[in-house]
Amino acid sequence: MSVIRVLIVDDQPLARAGFKAVLEATGSIDVVAEAESGEQAVELAHRHDPDVVLMDVRMPGMDGIEATRRMPRQRVLILTTFGLDEYIIEALRAGASGFLLKDAPVDELVRAVRTVAAGDAQLSPAVTKRLLDQVARRLPAAVQRETGALTQLTDREREVLRLLAAGMSNAEIAEALVVSEPTVKTHVSSVLQKLALRDRVQAVIYAYENGLVAPGGR
């Protein structure tokens, strides 16, 4: 098993020390750097190119959301003491691969880091959809993406995106479209590539912001 390289970003020294101790105790996760601000995080991410960035949301100066936005190459796992609110949504829009509450159990933290490092989203599409539904009416207007990108999708890929954004798994999509699960995986990969999206969570947000799925819809 290859070692996962992590950058920890938090303005509280004790919090950083705690996360570092937990992660390095696994023997398969190496904390390559620590940052106490968003500005420092961006600099260290460029310097060390970590596999995963553990990012606090609220910090003096540049916050975690803006820092995430400036790390397009990194997989960012947002750490927050806040619940399901606009901070989470904005972080996901900025490119985060998921979020975790700071008081999550140790095994959940380790599992989340490994999940994100493997290229998966820590937040499932179904949970993302529920988040969007819950806060949709309290969010500021979303920054619209280039909707012309949707024209690159085939009719089947557009349908797969709509079902994916409704929170359906690959198996459920395969059943709904009467195709094999490997075929669905191929379509999902094609959708992500054509729309320049990092993962399924980003696809959910894209579909939501471009009107393919309405709040509360499935």
C-alpha cells in the first residue's frame, strides 16, 4: 500500500497536532506539511503536491473555501464544526471532494482521507442532493457554469447525469435504463470528462445549478 501524503490546514495548533497524531499512527498516512492560514495552505499545496488536503473552513484572512478554489489539482476534504449549511455547499462548489465534521470518530477521519485519496468523494451524491435541497432557498445565487458544455453530451449521457444527480447509484441507473452497470460506469466517466468535473459530487452540483434536477426532485 502506497503512503498517502496529507497537508493539514487549521489555524488551531492543537487541532493540527491532533489530526497529525491520528493520521500518522496508521503507518500509511504521512503529514507532509501543516498550514495555519489559507494563504499558507495554497503555497504549501503547490510546493508539496499532497494527495489530500484537510482543510478548515473558517480561518483569518483567506478562508478554506477560497483556498480550495485555488487548489484545482488537489483533493480537498473540508473539516468543519458547522452542520449542513451554506459553508459546505460553497466548499463543494469550490471543488472540495467532500466534508467531515471535526468531531467525527477517529476511524471515520482515517477512512475519509483514504477514500478521497483513492479518487472517490467522501460525500455521496445522495447526501449532496439532500444538502442542496435543504439549503437551496438560503443560498446566494449560484455562479452559473458554461451551459453550452451540456451540448457535448449525448442524449443517453444527459439522462445518466440527471439520474446520477437525483442520487441514484450506478446499479439503480443501470436498472432504470435497462443497461449493464459497466455501461453506466462508462457513461459516468464520459460525462465527468466532457464537463471537466472531478467526481460524482461535482456532477450533482453541476446538474443542480443548470436546472437538470429541481430541489426535492428525484
